[in-house]
Amino acid sequence: METGVIAVIGLCVLLALWYGGGHLVNRSRGQRLFRWLEKGLDVLGGERESGWIGSPAGGARVNVVHAAPPFRRLEITLLVENREVPLLWLLDRLRGRRDRLIIRATLRSPRRGEVEVGPARRRQDQTWTRQEGPHGLAVAAQGPGAQRQVTALEPWLQAYGAHLDRFAWHKTDPHIQLQVNVAGLLGTPSEAFLANLQAAVGGVQHVNN
């Protein structure tokens, strides 16, 4: 048998083994992440439905309606890092994409101020005011009451900013959008994480009503 053919067969076997192993790891990981999240969902109140995104290896999605204030409804998505295809896994690692928790929330009382938090970068829009946040984050704000919203968020950003990819607080629905590296949160009960988010957003409930 020619060397090239042997190499191709060997590569195929390696990829098949990698895929199988990655799928098993992701399945276990997805189940663990969902168990962590599920323990804190009662904090949000309301009614909820949940399901896997294809399978536990892909992640899960939870929808909460009639949620406790300050929220009205939330869509929570767990995305498991792609460990099944080596090239995609490498690309995600290079871009810093790991196991992610994404939350999109609708508030009962929208605010007129807007806040965006993420890795430091320059904004071209001069209507936004900018300041340094904890953990190397940049905080941008605009609109009436926006600085009060920033102040209310500061303790939450101090506690969880090291794991934050993006946080946005907008006037339009979904009012709250955030994405975090969920692996960094596993040492913290999800009840505390979600309750602290409620407190940070609800802390300015009286503003702009």
C-alpha cells in the first residue's frame, strides 16, 4: 500500500476518533453546564421551557416568560465549545470562544439610557461617553440616566467582568444582552449570578420611569 494512501487512512481514523471523543466530552460538558444553570432558574420566577440544541453536546436553550421584576422575559442559551472538529476547535480557541452563556432579556420598564461593556476599543460615535471598567473592560454610555445605570452595574462588573465577553443595555428589545465565558462561573452558584444580575439591573428601576 502506498505511503500516501496509508497517510490518508490514518488521518481519517484520527479525525473519526477525535470526533467521537469530542462528542462525548461535549455531551458530558453540556449536561454539567445545564445542571449548574438549572439550579438558579427559580430566582427568575415565571414560567419556563427548556430543551437541548440538538443534543447536550450542542448546548441548551431556556425561555422564561412572566419573569420576576425587573425582567419580563428572558432567553438563555448555553453554547458548548466545538470540540468535535479540530479546525473549528482551533479557530474558536484563537478567537477566545469557549463554553458560553448568552442571555437576552426584556425589561418590564425600559430605560432611556444605553450602556455597552466589552473589551477596550474605540467608538467613533461621539455621543457616547467612555470610561475604563474593571478587568480591562471599556464602558460606554449615552442618554438620560445612563451614568446611573453604569453605577448600578459596577459591583456586578467587578464580580463577573473577568468572564464577560459583552454586555449591552439598550432602549429597544431585547433590552439586556450579555455573553460570558460560563466555565469561569462554575465555581459560583448560578443562583448568585442571576440574583446579582437582577439586582444590578433592578437597582435603577426608579430611573426614567
